[in-house]
Amino acid sequence: APVTLTGVVRKRRSLSRLLAFIDLETDDTSTVALVADGWFLLKTIVAGLRVRVTGVWETPCETRGARLALVTDGVTVLEDVRSENAWENASASAAWRARVRETGASADTTVNLMGPDSFAEVPTVAATYPTMCLSWSDFGRCPDPTCLRRHAASSRWETQRQKRAEARRAGTGGCLSGNAHARRTERNELEHENKNVNSEADGEHGAADAAKSKHNLVFAKWLVDTFGVAKLKGGSNDTTRGGVVDIAGGRGLLSFELALTHGVPATLIEPKPLPVLNKKLRKRIKKWRVWRDGSDKDGQVFQDSSDNAPHRFDDKSPDETNPVRVICASFLGMGDGDADDANGENGEKNEKQKSTEKTELHIAIESAAVLVAMHPDQATDFFVTTALALKKPFAVVPCCVFVGLNEHRKLADGTTVATYDQMMDYYQSLHPEIQRERLPFRGRRDVLFKL
């Protein structure tokens, strides 16, 4: 049944627009906790107002005492007892806190506010305040003589916190048994063992896997071990260089690794212009040029001879001075190759230029010994179908599925390819010689290849 109380608002706490709490000191100096909907509790209801409230008692629980849940429009202001002097208002608040502390000295302090016909007494705020004092819990003492929070643990979490603080003060590392670091290490080792047991079954990564940033190095080594350097080099001609064609290769790290470390001619097809190379890669290219030519010729790979200056890879230099040839073009299959840049801003190129670049791209792919791709995204479907149509050896590490762009992909039972595993099964079903292996690095690492 609704209960009506009269008293002075001593404290208001707005948790959100939908929830607010009020500490009300009744006429018999008992303090009651009120809870209200923030939308209906006016902002003008603040400490120092004498009010009449109407609400319903909530059922007490383990972590808090009973609270009066106010009904809609359940607060009526009777009088403003605030002083114009801020110090007097602060003194009144401090006096109220002191009264609460004195009243709450005994845990059995209760007050009957439910009327003469009630069969239960409701604990006061001080007796069962809903929040434990963290100063008391963590340091064993509370510096605030008017603190309203509980100086006792009433739940399992609070008890554990108090015991951890006691262990920390006793010098045992802040945990209930032994050192916290040792406990953490033991837990991590157990989780690591569980992951290693299931790593092969569910595709999780093991401790021996390389970092995700090393995926190009791992893939390049796998290509050399699987195909062999001789097969990767293949034939070459003056225009396309033969060797490996890296489709949608991004910054070209795979191409540079194959060319500089393993001596495999590489052609990079990527719509975005090659970014500024870092100092380490620039030095490797200089050493490669000196090793290949025997001297530092004028056909410069860089625009400046200074190692500290920012340079771009010069894809227009003669082939004998560049380890990787770059074709700035989007790959949309052999019939739809386009030479637009990353932002599609080259639409004003004339047809002759476009035709020349398309031919350059097509010749590079047709004369390639092996087609490779690391996470080619939207170009994955074009890559696989082109490699199969030209009967080229290939290796690709797919990444994203792109369901909306490839609704034509169907499994044998007619199911549309919607997941990563379904995509891998779909590509494997296109040719009986397509194989699948897992590379030792983190991230999407399953490689599909055909020798």
C-alpha cells in the first residue's frame, strides 16, 4: 500500500535521467532512502526542502535495506528551510550526517514507518546503507567521522575485497594465497594449454604462430618452399618481367620480400599508388641494385641519394634498376581490368591511355609464372576464376567474404556462401587440384593453391 512521509531532503543523487536517489530525514530524525524516476522528479527538489512524499516500499535484499519507491508526482514541497548563508546550510548537512552516524552505531537500529498495522519494521539508511565504505575496506579505517557508508561487508564480493586488502596490508602480495603475479601466471598458462589443445580443431592460434605483421614474410617463405624458386621465376620478357604477379598487394611487401630475399621477379598490381617506403626497405633496394648491377648506375630507384629523405618507389625506372614493377590498376578479371587510381579520380583519361594500361595489365598476368595474392578482399573471386581460366599456378590467402558482392557463389546444395568456411569450400570445389593449407601466422591464414 502507498505510504506517505514528511521530512527534510538532506541529499539528492541523480544516477541518470531515469534514476535518482534522495535521503529524507523524517520528523522523528530517522533517515529513509527514496528512489524515483528522474523524469518525474523535478530538478528543483534539492537538499534543504521540507517535502511530503508518497511511495511504495521495495522489498529489502542482501546488499541494501528497504527503499521507498516514489510514485508519479509523489513529491510535494511544503517549505524551503534553506538559509541564505551557505555555511549554515553546510553545517546543517554536517549535523545530519553526525546524527545518522550516531543512530547507525547499532546494526539493529530500525524504525517502523509503515503504520500501526504493519507487521515488519524497516531498517534505517544508516543500519543498511547500500554502499560499503571503500576507505574502511581498503585501509582498515575511515577518515570521515560523518561517513554514511557501511563499515561492514555484506556480500561475497565485498568480503573478498576486504580480505584482499587485509592480505595486502599484511605483505602477502594482495591476494588470499600466495603472490598475485604467480596466480595470474598460473591462470594464463592454464588458458594457454587449453587453447593449444583446441587450436587445430577450431582454428585458434598457437604460441609458435608469427605476428600478424609478419604475414607477408611467412607467405613468401611458404611460396618458395612449396613452388620452388625456379617455378616462381618462370620465363621473362622485356615488358612484363614474368615471375610472380602479386594482385591487390597493397604496399607491395610480399612482392618486395620475394624479389629482395629470394630473387624472384615480381609485378605488383594495386589500384593505390605505392606509399613512401621506409628507410629499411630503401636500403635493401639500394643493396639489391648494387648487387644486381655491380655499381650504382644513374637509373635511380629514388628521387634523391640521401637515405634520410622521404622517397617514393619509382615504378617508371627501367626494369633492371627496380626489384618490383608496379602497375597502378584495379583488377576486375581479364575482361574488366581498369587503370583507375584508389579514389577513382582518373576518369578523364582518354581511351588510348586506358587501352594501353589494360594491355599492360593483361600481358603481365598472361606471362606470369605464378599468380599470388595476400588478402585481396574484393579481388579474390576475380583472382581465382582468372587463374583457373588461364590454367596458371596460383596461391591466395582469402580474407573477407563480401556476401553482397558475390551472391553468385553457391555451394553444391544451393546454399549461398555467407561464411568464411563456406567461401573456402566453394573455391576448393571449383577445381579438384586446389589444395588448402594453414600458414603459421595470426589472422586469416588459410591458403588455397594449385601447383
